[in-house]
Amino acid sequence: MSENNNVQLNGTKENQQDFNLREFIYKYLRYMPLLILSVTIALIIGFIQTRYAIPIHRVTGTLFINKDNKYGGGSKSQLDEIFFSDNINLSNELEILHSRPLLTRVINNLGLTISYHNRGNLRSSNIYGSEPFRLSIISLKDSTRGFNMEIDARENDFLIGPTSTAPITYGQIFQTSYGQFILIRYPAVSLRDFATKKFDVTYTPIEGLASALSKAVKVGQANDYASILNISMETENVQLGKAIINNLMSEYGKLSIEVKREISQATMDFIDVRLDTIKRELGGVESNLLNYRESNEVIDLTAQSKLYYDKMEESSKGVNAQQVRMNVLDMLLNYLNNKDHQYEIVPTNLGIEEPVIVPMLLQYNAWQLQRDNYLKTTNEANPAVKNIETNLTTLREQIIEGLKNVRQSYQIAINKMQSTLEGAQRDVRSVPAKAKGLLNIERQQKIKQELYLFLLQKREEAAISAAATVASSRPLEDAIASDTPIKPDKKGTYLMALFLGLIIPIGIIFIFETFNDKLRTRDEIEKKTNVPIIGEIGHATEGRFAVTHGSRTVVAEQFRIARSSAHYLLSKIEKPVLLITSTVSGEGKSFIATNYGAVIALSGKKTIILEFDIRKPKILTNLGLKTGKGLTDYIVGNIKLDEIIQPIPEVQNLYIIGCGPVPPNPSELLLSEKVGELFQQLKERFDVIIVDTAPIGLVSDAMTLERYSDACFYIVRQNYSVKKQLVLIEDLYRQKKMRNMALIVNDIKLKGRYSGYYGYGSSYGYGYSYGNGPDYYEDGHKLKRNVFKRMRLFK
């Protein structure tokens, strides 16, 4: 029959690769019980997790940061401008609230280094605020190592550890491998209020606890434009969470006050030192003035020089004012150049108003304070401290250079004023030299007096600022807990369980399906090859013959369907020779040859089976017939044909010629002319000749015998033959190396819509759905289906 007819019989399309949604759905529906089991287990695990997980609450407090950071006195000094300006960087405040020094203060205030848990049947719970006792540390062998102490509490005493038998009285000092302790009982808290009387008392080093608390506490702005911070944490103990957040907000306010007072105190200390120096200098000037008056008898200036003196006085005031500013600059220069003060805050409220110098002083003091904060928790070798010190050195040099430039400008102004003053002095040359000397001394006295009064005023301002210091923040709302626990999230847990319960088995199934290279479905065959499929044979386990006279089993009907399909393929051939082969051994080639011969013989045609698998013959053995002389003997001329033909008793009109002795040269033996004579003689005696030959994928015997055949039935086996074998089959078909080539699929499973091999039953055009009715099959071969198999979910 032509190739077009073959393709029409197969009903396939070449290179059909379109996605089949129905196939895809059925592929996974067959695993539905596995999916249901997986989802059920996942949901049970999710239920256990949500049922016995410790409820977690979110505790949140609100902190207001006062950007208009004024002192209690109402006026805003230069100290505020340096450290508490209107442009507070909230990012810095967020870091401060997360800083370990601040959290260490909270931990010490609340005694969090020791935690208490009550053991339940399935979980332990934190009992902060309701603990029945308190552990007091007398001494620790190693404070950097944490430990856990198991307490079996009783009303008057307790046991330590599960193996301890010696009770310890509350309030009594006891020794463990960790140190010495005292356990103090709180009589107001009854042990009956707890799930059990077993407790865990855990000591955690403060450094590790501060780091953990820094990660647990979340701080963020209420919005991008507000100076309000939300401080929150997730905890199983609401009372503990509230205590931590409230104390954190309180300690943050205290810290800001301490910083301000530290700055004020540094300013006052600096002014006190300068006051002592100026006081001594002023005393010396006043003593010089008194001695001068006494020695020169100078009491008052004459009216004649009043006009000149007024001009000199005006110029002198300008020089004095500039001289005061220069003295302040000199003091700051000396202070900055003094290595003893290189890491101390520089006073800025001394009247310096230069726009270039003030911002640098503000930044300098900010870095000094940042360095001091780091040194509270680390040492000077810390890279962060080194970096700040480098910045301070650079900025100090810039400030010194700036001050020198300002001083130079002051000096120029003084020189200019001095020139004016010298002009006035020339006008009073007639004034007695004594009066001039008196004027110089009085001017020195005035300069010292003004500087002394200026410093007194600034010290008083600093003292008032320190006394009236207020925090730069205040709690806007104390910590409150969420009404319901945020964890465990039952809905999320169940959704995740459902997702994992589906995705994990689907993933496993996908991997299994992807890497499984066995032929399992009719579609897989039809997509890879155009060879027509003339038969699909189910699994048979009992008897030598699946087809006998009067048999009505599923497999028998399948062989009858194959016989009918082959009729169209071989309708023009009078006495066909059918070559039956496969790719590898084990695909059921001999089983198909035997039973297909039987079904042909039952139709009334005289049929003979030739056991040409002369390398591994087994048909005679499987049929229980005697082995002896056979084809190999006939080919070498040792026997006549009639001597090797054996009838098969179970099936009328069916005969067989066995292989005979296995030859040492089977390939060469099949090239003998006697083989052609054999087929010629058999065609004269039989209607159909079935040749069971060796697998074509292993040896060349089938190709050698193909010239004597009229058709080739190629056997593939479900879940045994590999997909890449179809490449060989398609190549043989396209190159027409086998006449009238057709496929028979062997060992299919008929236990579900998408069983191992779907495409049969009611959905297949020439199938056998009519056989599903009652009393059609023999009782022993009825299709047996349970509830799941009726759902077509299993093989």
C-alpha cells in the first residue's frame, strides 16, 4: 500500500508538536490522589504550625522630634545652632535610636540580660513582667558567654537542671559552672498561674543582646514630611515590647539633654579659664594705672585738649573693638593649636560671626560629639573613630587657616584705624606726655574690662542654657500593641501550605515526566513518526496463548483488531510474508508473533511461524514444544523441510519451525540461497508466513530477511521502549527499507483515561469501546475499576 494510505491509516500528522491542553491536564490528573495527599499533609502541617506557634504581636510607639530645638530660656544661642539646629537630620536620629549605646541603657534599665520562660507541653513562653522569681548575679566566671539555667520551681525551694536532686532555698547563694547566683522568690506571683513549674532562666551578654535588639526594633518616619518617628517591634510578650519602646523613647530624650549639658559645661569650663587669665591681666593694668598717677601726679586733662581727645576717643573705640575681636581670634587659634584640646569641643558663643568660620565650627563640634559617642562603645583603634579623627584634623587645619585670614582682615582694619588714631595723636602733641601715657594705660584697662565683662555675660548665658535644657524629643504616643497577633498568619500559612502542597509534587512529577524517556502514550509515537499503528496490545500474564478459539479477553480482541487493520495493509497480497521485529530484546516480539499467528490461523488461514531469531530463540520453549532440528539444519542441508514443521496443538491451522541449533555465524547463514528456497516452498504450502526475527537495533538479521517479506510489523513496548528508538523507526520508514512497515504497541495498560498509554477506549476511532459492556469479555478478564479508577485518575 502506498505511503499516503499508510499515513491515512495512522491518522497522524507529521511533526505534530502543538501543545495539547487536554493531554497536559490529564497528565497531572492521573496523579490527583498524590496531589490530594500532599495538600492534605501540607495543610495539616500548616494547622499544627498555626495551632502551636507562639502568637507574635506588634508593639508601636510614636516619638516627636522637635526641630525647633530651643532652650528653656526662650532665646536661641549659638550652642543650639551647632548641635540642635532647625535642620535636624532625621536619618541621623534613626541611627541613634538603633545605636548600641542607647539600647545598652535600655537593657540595663529593664534588666533584659536575664530572661525568663515558662516551659509548656509544646512550647515555652516569655513571662517578662509576671515571673515568680528573679535571678540575681553575684559573680560570673565569663560575662561574655551566655547560658541557660533550667529551674524546677516549688513554693519554698527549687531544683536546677533535670538531674538535680538537691533542693535550694530561695534567697540562698548557690554555685554553678557559670558563677554564683541568688534566686529571689516573689510570693505575690503564684506558681499555679503557669502551665508547668519548669522555667528557663537565660543570661545573654549585653553586647549580643544590644545587637539583637537593634535588629528587632524598627524605626521609620511617619511620612516624608513629618518629624514624627514610629518605633515598633514584634514580640510574643506585649508587656516586654511596651517596656522596651517606652524606655527607648525616654532614654533618647535623656541622651539629648545630656549632650546639650555637656556642650554647655565645656563652654563654661573654657570661659572660667579665660576669666582667670583676664582677671589677672586686668589687675596688673589697674596697678600700673595707680602707680602712674601717683608717680606723675596726673589727676585730669585740661579743657584745652578736650576736642583732640574726643577725636582720639572715637578712633580708639574702633581700634578697641577690633582688638577685642582679634583677641578672641587669638584665643581660638591658641585653643585649636593646643594638642591638649585637639579632641575637645570648641566654644562658639564668643561673638564670632564670620559666615565662613561658623559653619566649620558647627561641623567640627558635631564630629567631636560623634567621636565621643563612638568611644563610649569602642576604642580609638576603631576605623570609624580613625576616620572621624582624620576629618577633625583636616577641618581643624581649615578652621585655623580661616581664622588666620579673618585675623589678617582684622589687622588691616586695625592698621587703618590706627592710622586715623595716629593722626589724632599728632593733634595732641601739645598735650603733656604724662597725659598720653595715662591714656594708653586707661585704654589697656578698658580693653581688659570689656573682655572680662563679655566673658562673664557668655558664661551666664551658658549656665542659664544648661539649667533650662529640655529634650529635643517627646513621646507623642506611648507604646501600644496590636489587637490581634500578626503571627502566625493563618491565612498566609494555609495559602503557603496549599501552594507548597501543590508545587512540590507537581515539581517532582514534572522532573519525573521530563527525564522519563520511555514511550508511554500514543501521541508520543504519532508526534515522532508517520509509521501507521495497526495494533495496540494490552498486558497479558497468563497462558501460552493470549488468543485461542472462542476467547473473548481484552487482549484477544486487540489481536483481532490488529488482524483487521493489517487486512487493509495487505489486501493486495495473496500469501503475505510478515516480518516481525523490534529495536531491542524484551519488547514482546516473539509474543506478538505467536499470538498474531494464532489470530490469523483462527480466521481459517493456514499459518506458519518461522523462529528466525536464531541468536536467542525462545518461541518453542515458551510454547512448551520440543526443541531440536530446525531452520539452521535445513539451511545447511542436513534435513528436509517436512521434518522440521511442527503443528501447534492449541490452535488449528497454526504451525511452527523452530530455530534449531544456534549457529556460530548467523549473519552469514541467512545469506544462503537455501533461505530463498525455504520461503518459496512455504508459500506453496501456507497462506501466511510469520517471521520472528532478531531485533533490528542490535543485529542485521531482520534487514537480511526483509527481501523475502511483504510487510514488516515493528514492535514497541509501552514503558520499555525509549523515545529515541522512534528516530530509527522513522528513518526505516522514510527510506523504505522495510516494505509496508507498521507499528504494533505492546503491553499497554488499560486502567484509566490517562493511564500509561492513553488514546484508547471510547476516544479512539477504531478502538474497542464496545467491549466495555457487560458479558462481552470473559469473566476472568473483565475490566475491574474501583472508585478512583472510575474517576480515571490512576493507571
